[in-house]
Amino acid sequence: MATVHTATGPVDSADLGHVLVHEHVFIVGEEFRQNYQDDWDEDAKVAEAVRDLTELKELGIDTIFDPTVLGLGRYIPRIQRIAEQIDLNIVVATGLYTYNDIPFQFHYAGPGMLFDVPEPLVTLFTKDLTEGIADTGVRAAFLKCAIESQGLTPGVERVMRAVGQTSAQTGAPITVHTDPHSQSGLVAQRVLAEEGADLTKVVIGHSGDSVDIDYLMKLADAGSILGMDRFGLDLLLPFDQRVDIVVELCKRGYADRMALAHDAACFIDWFDHEAKKQALPKWNYRHISEEVLPALRERGVSDADITTMLVDVPRRYFE
Ligand SMILES: [Zn+2]
């Protein structure tokens, strides 16, 4: 057992229940919002999130891990306001989301740089994990970084090494946004291991966008958790293929190396809200409970394996 910090305080890892390991609540660029989103209605947005997450709890999900970090618009006071009104745990993250460069706030300070100080990313991530985020009193419980098709750019590498070091020092687990088509999960495993991170505490995010079983087994055989975490994003991989690859991995004994999610959000400012709903009608929090789990069972996945993916793997991630 381990203590897991959530937006409303600590819970025991044994009490996380059924978990979706990668769901956003809001992806909103705050600078963009303040300058260009004149129609933003904070109360309405919060009410929508409360409604969606209450629905999710009614479908049997008890906890979400929300990997919304710097670069995706993390804003904890809004998350707290929502978390206080629902009976579902929101576990928040620290880290930095980029496919290319790092923000200017970090360009001139760091080891061997103009202002020669210890890596400020490690300092900030560690503070979020051990003391709390800003003055909210909310502690992050896991780390997040990304490596896309652009590969290990200097900015991506700096963030990833800082995430690995912070994990090695604090024991906090990691989620990496990866691009399975360029097999960037293998690069993430190498770099994180070089920094001393425990690969069994790493979710290789968006692995479920791939049906390359050899690649997926290689990641899992190194101990990491495959994030089958984009159910509903059927434009990237259709529903049947997303389900079938989970079925096949379960058959091969990998249920204990997989975790499930949608990578959905109540609101994301990357797309027009209504156009997104039209193009991706299944990309919402309900899809796994309503359609994916029944399909997995129909295709032979046992209830024990489903419990492993939804309960045991997310719990072990923190223990
Ligand atoms: Zn995501």
C-alpha cells in the first residue's frame, strides 16, 4: 500500500478502485484563453466537468489520472473546484509537455548555462510532488513528458532527463506521451533508465494507437505499462483494432502490463468544441464503460483481466 495524493487529499492506493490512467479535465492554454476566448464561461465549464465526471463515477470508475502539465494548461484551482463537487478522485501530475523545444522560462538557467544553477525543471517537479503545486495544497502524484515523431530533440531530451531524475529521487511514477509509429517509447525507456527511473513505474502512453505486437511486447517485456489510452480516438486507429490488440495481448498474458483510458477532456481548445464532437463522437469518458469493456468480454477477455487492467495495474504503479 502507498499514499496517493489527489486533488482533494491523500488516499490509499488500495482505495483507488477502478482507474482510467490518462484523462484530461481541461486542456486550455491560459494565455490564449485570456486573450482570445471572450466567450469563456468559467462557471458553465466547471458545471459541465462536474456533470461529465459524475456520470463517469456512475459508470463504475472511481479515479482518473490527469496528466495535464505545463504546456497543456494545468490550472489546479479549477480542478480543485470540480474535485470538491464529485465523488471521483482526480490525481494530478507535474512535468512538461512538448514535442520540440522547452519554454523560454527555462532557456537561460540550468547546469552550465548562462545562469548556472541546478536543473530548474527537477527543482519545480520535485516541489510539486513533495510540497504542493503553487499555494493550492494539492500535490502532484506522477510525472509526465512527451516524445513524438520529432524524436529526441534537445528540448524533449532535457525534459525527459529531468523527469527521469525526479522519478529516481522521489519514487514518483511516470507517464510518457509517445508516438508508437516511430517507436518513440523505446527511446523513452532508454533515456529514463539512464537517469535511474524504474521502468516498471512508467506508462508508455498511446501504445494503444499501434497494432505492432512485436513493438508492444518489447516495451512490456522491459517492465513498462502499455497505455491503451486513446479509446474513442477512432480517426487514429479504429475501434475494432483498438479492442483486438488488447484482446491479443491479454491472450499472450500481458493484462498486467496494460492500463486503459480515453485521453479525453471535458474541454480542449485545440479543436472547435462542436466540430470535435461531430468528428469523434466516441471520444468521451463514457466509451470504455459503455462499449469497450463489453466488446473485450465478448471477444474473450476475462473479468479477472479487466480488473487487472483497471484496478491492479494503476494501484501497483504507486506501490
Ligand atoms: Zn493526453
